[in-house]
Amino acid sequence: MKFLLDENFSDRIPERLEDLFPGSQHVKQCDHLHQPDQKVWQFARENDFSILTKDWDFHQMSLVRGFPPKVVFLKIGNCPTDEIVSVLLANAGEISAFLSDEVASLLILEK
């Protein structure tokens, strides 16, 4: 499964996730930078992405709308890119299980 990274992440993260989540992209790469959340949601849905975000709006949309797309919400505050990648790599098994789950729409990860 591939991720669409929200604009609050570095656009360098997808290349660092390529081994685990091939095809992941940043909204900047998809010409969706500074687009309303609804447009990003729709793009992710239409293109088989799961959304990786720190934005509470996507958290709430996931609870109200379900999936697709699935949402991985990082509840980690402002931190360096290396720390974000570290959290994702440390939780790769949990993320993969979530993305395969046929019921769950939201996964919250903390440090």
C-alpha cells in the first residue's frame, strides 16, 4: 500500500519509505500542495493511496467517512524528518496490518 503524505511532512520522506511503502508520494508531487483537505481526500481515494498526516481534519474525516482512503495519523507534534521516519519504520508491522485490515479506517501512532 502506498501513502499520500500531507503537506505538513517533508517531501523527502516518500523516498525514505520506498522499501516498505513503494509508490508513496507527497501532495507536492501530485500537484495537491495547498489544496483543501476534501480534494486531497478525493485524490487519495481515486488513486488508491492511504493518507499519512498530522492534521486533525483528516483524523475526523476518517471517523465520519470511513475508508477508502485509510488514514495513518501521527500524533507526534513538530519533530525532525528523521524522527518521523523512525516512528514509521518502528511501527511498520502495525502499519502493514492496519492497511490490510478490512474494517479499520484510522491508525493513530505516537512516539
